[in-house]
Amino acid sequence: MNPERLRGQIRFILEVDRLKEVFRQTVCTQSRRPENDAEHSWHLCLAVIVLAEHANAPSLDVLRVLKMVILHDLVEIDAGDTFAYDTARMKDQHAREALAADRIFGLLPADQAAEFRALWDEFEAKATPEARFASAIDRFQPVLLNCSTEGAAWRRHGVSADRVLARNHEIVNGSPDLWAEVEAMIARAVGAGHLAPPPA
């Protein structure tokens, strides 16, 4: 056993407990309280397992996708959650999150730090089938929660359907099946008055 290695791993595990205290704009379907990032990450992992058959790639490496979705929001411990429709904060989001990735993954032993950072970078680049499916699930889940809570976050921030469609269109790159479902959900949300139609 390498005690120093173990201590670094434990330090990382304890540090990322802070993800439970980072709150998102989406709300839970029952209590309607804000979802935290740790809950979001768990929900994404479960969605990957359940929905993997709908990925574009027939030989998807599901474990790699799971690693990406469980790791990619850890940077929000430092960088905070950036609301998808906050155009001002989106401008420097990647830079803030890259600095956070350096610090947080840097708590690990060098080999694990390099692996986790590479997975985070892969997710950000969306150049592999696994990253595209991970991103599709990451975008699908908030749409699902908003549609299941009468558009709670959308209404609170005055988001209209055209912006939701534009923001989430890349889902099609990971799963045309999920994109078709998202389009149907958004149409139903507009019809129910839970999401504002595009401006005239």
C-alpha cells in the first residue's frame, strides 16, 4: 500500500462531497426544491444506463460515458453552476471550469488526475461518440425535469421555446431518438402554457 496515494484519493473524495452543496436552477419533481449537482450527476448516470440503447454509436463504451457524466460537474465546486440560458456567465464558463478542473483533479495521484482531466476534456470537446451521448443525456435531463415541473426554471427566467430548442439541439448528435422526444416534450410544454412560445 502507498499511504501517500491513499491520502490523496481520500482528500479528493472528501473535497467532492461539496458538490452536494452546489444548487442548480432545475427543481426536483416532487418537493420542487432546487436540485443539487450531486443529485444531477446520479440522475445522469442512471439515465445513461437506462437509455444507452438509444445512442448513435452501436458499440458505445457505457463505462466511459458514466465516468464522464459523474466527473464533468465536479468543477462547479469552484466555478459554480452556470445556468444554461445565462448568456453573460456562459462567456467565461469554460475558462472558469478549466481552472477548477486543474485544482480539483490535481488533488488525486498523478495518474488518476491525468485520466480524470482527460475525461473532462473529452466531454467538453464532444468529439467522440461517448462524449456526444454524455452531452445528450446532460441536456436531456434538465428538459425532462422542466417539463415535469410545469416549466419551473424556464418560467422563472423567462425562457422561450426557441431558446430551449437552440440550446438543446446538439442532443441529436448523441441520440436522434432523444432529440425527437425533446421536440415533442417542448411542443407539449408550449401547448400547456409551461413554456413561452418563440417571440412573434
